[in-house]
Amino acid sequence: MQPCDPKGRFHRGGSRMVKKREVTTLYGALCIKHPEPYYGKLIGNIKTFAHGINGTAYAIDESTIFIKSFSYDGMGPDAYFWIGNSPRPSPEGIIVPYPEEYIGRDPPVLRAYNNTDVILRLPGAKRIRDIRWLSVWCRRFTVDFGEVFIPPNLEVPKPRVLPEFKRLAHGLRSDNISILDAKTFYIPNLHYDGAGPDAYFWVGNGSEPTPYGIKVPNEVGSLDVLRGYQGEDIEIQLPGSLTVYDVDWLAIWCVRYRHNFGHVMIPKDLDVPPALGQTKISTSTTPKSAGPTSCREFLDKRLQVKWEIIGDSIEIQLSAKMREDQYVAFGLSGAEGRAQMVGGDVTVAFYDSDSRTFKAVDYYMSHTAQCDGKSGVCPDERIGGRNDVTIISGKRNNGVTTIKYRRLLQTNEAQNDKPIPSRGEVSVIAAFGPLNSRKEANAHSITDKTKEDIRIDFSLLNDNDCSVSLVDLADTSGPKPWPAATLIAENTLHAKIGPTGGKRGYEAITQFPSWGIAWYINDLLIPEITVERGQTYTFVVEGGNDKTNPSRYHPFYISDSPEGGFGQKSPEERARQQVYAGVDYDSENNPYPTAAGRYCEYVHRTIDMSTDTETFQEYFKTLNLECEEGVPAYLNWTVPESAPNVLYYQCYTHNNLGWKINVVDPGYNSQHNAKDNANYLHSNTHYKLNLILLTITVSSYLLIRYKNF
């Protein structure tokens, strides 16, 4: 052994990253180089007795064996991979199925192999420490064709458990992260609001994340900007030939704004399983199979229904472009040959934002009224039946909710359930609607239900007319921007941090890119503030004062720059900004911010709901205010008489967090208030005059009736 760099690191060469080729493991101050390629801990060469058996066995991890260059002529009539704990291979063993996936009840007999790499997963929760040998064994003739013995006290590579993501920004958190093998990270219970405009999984070298890193594909192998996660369990794999031995940290990083939302350090004393393809990428919402190939579109292509009959059950997947507070319903019509709600048997599927779970509920509709516990549009369980629907998976992404569930074709609940025919067409219905306070289906609009007779033969395998991507459909229409907020005649202004509101908020208002957070002034997202020259205003600033955490350090200042970020600018760039408040200079003429108070941030309760909320007021209700201990900073600003008509409140350390300050002449605000009061008095006087005239008219009418009487 000799002292060496414990990792195959990236070394900066210009803008390129150059990787060393050795992979090493650190022991104390010394490190042992794993040979490349690395197959795990050597078990030994397979001893040959018959049929050309050959190969070298390695322990990948506690329950997986890799055989390099396995050969066998395939002539044994009943041969299998065979393991046991007797002193030598014997009939007292068990089969290790290979291939791992097969059709039928019994594993297939071994076929011929010629220098084939084989991965064996030990069955029945067996571990390598539980066995003494691996053999190619013929059961019919109880013959050992070849064998290898497990060395005693073999130390096999093991996955490594790391801490959770460091929580720095955008609601990022997780449970403890695991390195499953040299390329695979398992991230359980991942939460991230998805509001970062250019965020990715990111790896690199050094004591903390930097811009000199590499993007890591997400759990589905995509390098798209990261979506929001709400407690999902995911696995990600390092790209190309990169391994965990080559990097020091894993982060979620915003490339555009060079910002670390949170990271975990990778220790130097790793000895994890090699990445030989034994780890299969999966997520908490990953389908277990390729899934159904039949698909129909409903309700202006906003709903896609996929199905597959499996035995005496049917699996149905609903994908709908809808808000988080809505449900989608699909099932059998109450009458054959037409779309009828009464008598219908449907499944109502939705995301429950309170419990943060996806649900699929069996409903029966005795009439069109809301359920009263006895009749109406009711869950079967509320009217004495049972929920015959079992949810399989659910996810929500880019305004699209996808829920997969299972039910029996024939439930044997005659009163509330209709049988789904295993062959032949049947009339179906679908609808969207809002959820009520009980998380039950509420009345839908006339445009959000099927009106024509639609028939499906659920036995068909390729009945597919789905022509659009619901995500693309959502992107094409685009959310309607929220109107810009304004603050006039407010002398005390509270500045906190909050999310940008996606495509409805900061970017739509300013036409500038955002990096996921912005200033909230008096609980409004980047309002335009109107101030008068000569007047004094107090800004109560809670944007963070911890310089060691850039994600939570946002001093407040006022300048003529629509971009801001004075502290990160070069001297030449600073010279092009005129600062009006919030910045001072030390004895060496270095600038420093003067308005940095404790950190208060409006955070998403779940994920970013800006796409699904029509108004900022609705969106604001989806946020929670979280404040660190400490006190605010106070910035008192008297507006100079020479101030230009437009200034900007900004963040000292980052670009694009604030917006406009409209500067007006003295008396404007009082005139504005007077105009508002005049409008109020005018409308109030007009109302009173109308009321008097109405009173006179009614009195005259009554007097005439009285005289006639």
C-alpha cells in the first residue's frame, strides 16, 4: 500500500473536467486501488468437472454474485445454479433462478452460455454469509458440473448510508441518502418545491458545491430541469463512466444562478458494490410493468384513460390536466347507449393535499344531488357498501395528475357496483369537478362531463387514440399571469422572501428570469411601490443576515438597476449603478449592505401550486411563513428630491429578486387618496339620493292606495 489520492477526482483543466482512471478505497491514511474494471470481492474461479463449466465468481454485495465470462455447453438435462450450506455441493441445496425473470411456475433449466457475464440474486432472503458454495448442479442425476467455495469471513461490499440533504432552499429535504452501488444513489422521502428555474442533480469535487460540476440525470434518466417532489423515493445514477469514487458531493444546484439548494457530502472511505447493472432504477411511483397499451381521450383531450385486464381484475390509469383541488371520475354509465350519471358506477380519483396522498374511491350515483349519507353522488362506503377500488400509484407533475388503480371485473356487490364485461363494448362516462370539504366529489360544470355515448371494449389490447401529451397541452396553453400588485401611500413596508409564483408571477410581471425566490412586500409578490420625493419610508427587512448561507442571505437595497445584485458585481459594473439606500462603504471604500435582518420566508406547504391557482390571493393561501430567530433590520429612507421617476428595490447579493419603485412629486399620494375618497363619496351620495327617491316613490304609492281604499 502507498499514500494516494483516495478518489479518482476531477481536476480543472480550463473549462474541462479531467478524471483520473484509478478507483480507490481509503484505509486510515492509506488507500488500496480497486482494479479496473472492478467486479466486487473475489470469491474464486469455478472448478470444472463436466460440460465445459468455466468462469470467475465475485461477491457484488451481501446477496448478489457476479460470474465473469461464464461458460457451459447446455447439455445437462436438469442443471441449475445451486447453493447450499453443506460441506460440499449436495442435493440439500436450492436453485438460484437464472435468468431472474421467467415465465411459468418453475425456473428454466440452464441453457448454453459462452463467456457470458452473469448476475445471480440469491433467493429467499439468503445472504452470501449463509452459504458455503455455489455449484452448477444437475438435479436429475445429482451431479456437480462445477463448483466454487465461499471464502470464510468474506467481507463483501455494502451500500453506504449518508446523511440527508442539507436544507438550504426551496423546501429541499430528504431522509438519509444511500449509495447502493458505485453509480447509484437512493434518495428517500425527497421534498423539493420545483421552483428553481434551472435546477439539476449535480456532482463535483471540493468541500462544497461549486459551478464546476456535472449534471446527473433524474430518476427517469432525463436531464430536464427538476420537477417538484413531494415525499417520493427515487434512485439516480451517475452518467457515463463516472462513479461515487470520483466525486465529493451530491447536490441540487441551480446552474443559471449558481446556487446550492442543498447537498450531501460523500465520504472518502467507501467500499460500495460495483455498478454492474444489478441495481434497477425505481421510484415510489414507478409502474411495475410496461403497462397498458390501450388509451382513450375524453373531455377535450384533458383526460386520458388507459386500461389492462389482468386475470379477473382490471387496472385503469387516469391522467388528467386538472387543479390540485379537483377530482376526475371515470366508470360505467348508468344506462347503456347513452351517457347517464344516475345509476352510474365510477371511480373518483384525486390528490388529497391534506394527507398528501393519492386516492381512488368507489362511487355509486343514485341521483345527481350531493351525497347526504343515504343517496346522491356517494362513496360506496358512505351508503353501506365497500370501496372495491385499490390504488396502485399516483403522481402529479406540471399540472397533470396521474392515478392508477385496480378493481375486480365482478365485485359481487350488486347494489352499488356494475360488472365490467371482460368482452364486448360498454358505455362509459367521465367528469372533472371540485372537491368539497370532506374530500368528496362536488357538482361539476356542464362542460366538464361526457355528453355523448362513448363505448369501450376493455378486452382490446391496442385500442389507442391518445394523440397529445397532457404536459405539452398544459405548456401550450400556459397559465394566465397574475396582475401586478401596487402599494401606494404606505410608509412602513415589510420585506420578506417568498417563491416567485412560476409563470404567473415574477417572470410574467417583470419579463426577467427568476431563480425561484423574490421579495414579498406587505405580503404581496414584488408590488410596485409608489413613494413621494422628500418623504421618509421605513423598510422592515427580513431577508437573512447569515453570510455563510448564501441561499438565505438577501440584504435589501434600493438602486436604479432593474437587475440588482450590487455585491456580486465587478467595480466596473457597480459604477453603472446608482445606489440610493441600503449600501455603505468602509474605510477602504469597499461596499457592504446595511439592511440585513433575520430570515423570514414564505414556503410551499407541498409543491409549487402557481400553475393551479388563478389568483395570487389563492396562491398565497398555499404558503406558510417560516422565520428564523433574530430581529429584523430597519432601513429608513428619505426619498431625494433628485431621485428619478423609477427606482428598484433589490437583493444586494443576488440578481432579480425585486421590482419597481415609482417616485412621484410631493402631494401625489394625498391627491390619490383624495380622489379615492371623492369617488367613494360620489358613489355613496349617489346611492343615498337613489334611496331617498325610492323612499319618496314608495310613500307616494302607498298614500294613493290608502286614499283609494
